Amino acid sequence: MVLFSSKGKTFAAFNLSVLRYATDLESAVSS
């Protein structure tokens, strides 16, 4: 259960960083 929880947190952090990267990329392309 602990492993699954930590894996979920890692996945969430990964998604967040990808989302942030995509947003930065989009704003860079727009300007």
C-alpha cells in the first residue's frame, strides 16, 4: 500500500511537471 501511494505521488508530480512544461512551451510559441 505504501509503495502504491508513493508511486501515485511520483506519477502526480510527473504529470504536474509535464503540464507545466507544456504550458511554458505554449506561451513561448505564442510570444
